[in-house]
Amino acid sequence: MSETPAWMKPAPEEETAVPRDIDTSVAHPARIWDYWLGGRDNFAADRETGDQILAAIPDMVANARADREFLGRAVRHLVTEEGVRQFLDIGTGIPAAGNTHEVAQSIVSDCRVVYVDNDPIVLAHARALMVGGDMGATDYIDADLRSPDDIIQGAARTLDFDRPVAIMLLGILEFVPDTAQASAIIGRLLAAVPSGSFLVVSHSTDEVHGEAMREAARLWNEGGSTPLVLRDTEQLAGLFDGLELVDPGVSSCSLWRPDGVDIGSVAPVAQYCAVGRKP
């Protein structure tokens, strides 16, 4: 593998303030993703696992970027075309450019956004997400996806569950290997929001790179702290049972409503996505 590009090289670890409850010796999904996006909040174990995966799938950086760009396009669509003003972003990860609240509030300043994560390093950066006043309301909840009732209770401090809410689950459901459990979590979250709400999902798949992606998943599961599972188009569509899929349905993140200049020129990535409306 070629030398790591300069833009991906983080600051020396001794220069980074590390919360006491973070184990930097074990790779963590949020920090590996941060590394691939060129962030600085990652450590040797994260970079080692990230580089091993990149050796198997060099396109993983493209996957991460496509996932981030999908977030922006989905939020813009929901605000401008669907009139959504509330977002529940679960598994937000380490802050990066183009967070949900930045995109939504740049279009309609009073949009309300609640972030949910249970990673200590994300909690350490929560202040960066909490902007209010003229830019609407933004909050952060330290909670686990597997405890949807806790999420709903915490989010109710900021969100009005009598009005539509967009539930964002980007790059997190692959860490719920049991599909029945994933569906149950989604069902509980959707039960708390009214008609006209939306579910937004992105998810790793092996339909694009096949065996190479399965090898990347194996390396992740060996080196990461949280095991993941890959799902195909049919399995991802199944998570949207009872919802109305927004065109183009389940697709690669790079191919979901690409910007005008990108139409016809983008390649599929191994990160699939979909947006569904609750009738």
C-alpha cells in the first residue's frame, strides 16, 4: 500500500487530550471512520485497523466520503422538499464538516437537531454540536441505539414528537448484527413519531466489491471493538417495511440523488442508503 496521504496523518497522540474512559489501544468504529475522513481524533490502533482495511478495499475512503455527502443531500431534500424541521441523528460519530445541524440550519435556521451517541470521544466533542439561539436548537444525548426508549425520552427535551421527525441512522445499523433486533429498534423509534416522519439509513454492503468487502469486514471485526455485519439490497429494503421509499429507493450512497454536475459520472460505493416516509 502506498504511503498514507499527508491530509490523513493525525496529530501526534501526546498532543491530543484523551478522556480517561477511552481505551486508545483498541480500534473503535467512530475513530476509524474519522481517520478515513481525514480527522485528527484517532489513535494508532484505529489507524492500524483502518490501513489494513484500506489495503483490502482502497475505496473505503470513497465510501466514507460518499456517506457524508449522502447525509448532506438527504438533509437538504428533507428540509427543502419535505418540510422537515426536526432531526434525530443516532450514531452521529465524531464531528466533521457538514454535520446534520449545519446543513439543516443553513437552510432553515430554526431546525431542531438531537444527536445521539455513546462514544466518550464523541461526548468530549459534544460542545461543538451544541449551537442554539438564532441557529435553532441542537442537543446531544449520551445513549445507546439498543435503548430506543431512553433515546426517545431524552430527545423529547428538544424535539416535538407531535410533528414530523427525520430519524437518521447512518453507518450504525451494521453494528446490530441481528436483523430482527435492528427492525425492532427501528419500529420502536418510528412508533414515537407521527405520519410524515422519515427514516434515513446508510449501511455497508458486499454487493459492490464482493469478496474484497467481506475480507474488509473480517479485518474490521478482528481489529475493531464493535463487530459489524454486511447487508444487501433486499435486507436493507426490509428495514423499511411499512414505509414509502423516496426515489431512487435503495441505492449506493454516491448514486442517491447526485448533484447535477455528478449525474452520470459517479461510481457506486460499498455504502448503500435509502430514505423512507412514514405514511
